[in-house]
Amino acid sequence: PRHSASGYLSADLARRRAAVAAPDPSGTWAWLQRTATDDVPTDAVLCHGDFHPLNVLADHDGSLGLV
């Protein structure tokens, strides 16, 4: 099924955080949830369903890319 970006992010993070005791003192997860948008490309894209911080690339200008 198709999911909105923010819906997928919320569900995936909730599932992952429920599986571990992981405090988030820096507020990273809250920031991701606040800044996620429902804007998705009109073309189909492949998502391997393995969203976690090691699959995020950050550039020196602050832009982010998800692997």
C-alpha cells in the first residue's frame, strides 16, 4: 500500500522506538516528524523500508538525503 511520507515515518519510528529503550535528548526524532512532508514524487519510487539514522546523508549546507 502507498503511505504518505509523514505517515510512514511516524509508523516506522513508533515501531522501532517501541522495540528499544532509546532516549532522544537531542530531539532528532521529533525534528524528523515536524519536518516530514506529504510531498512525494509523482513517479513511483522504491523504498527498502530500512529508515534509520545511518541511512541519512547530511551535506555541509544542512540539506539531508535519505538512502
